[in-house]
Amino acid sequence: MAIEIKELHIKIHVDEGGKNSPSAAGTSQENKRDIAAECVEYVMETLQRQKER
């Protein structure tokens, strides 16, 4: 028997403790760029796989 999920709720908690320190600002920007690059790469791979089908 198959299970069908009609709704999915995801809740997360982000701790922004390092936001107040000035030395973390550069690191934060680098982390955001790294995360964005990984997301773009993942989306491009997913689109490529869909295209191959």
C-alpha cells in the first residue's frame, strides 16, 4: 500500500548569536555565498537529471 503525503510542514530555528560581532560579518557573507553556490549547483543537477528523462 502506498502512502501519499498531501502536506508537509517544516519548522526550523536559526540561532543568530554571531550576528552582533563585527569579525563574523565577513565570515557570514562568505557562508551565504557558499550556501547560495551549493543551492544553485543542486538545482542545476536536478534540472539536468529531469532533462535526461
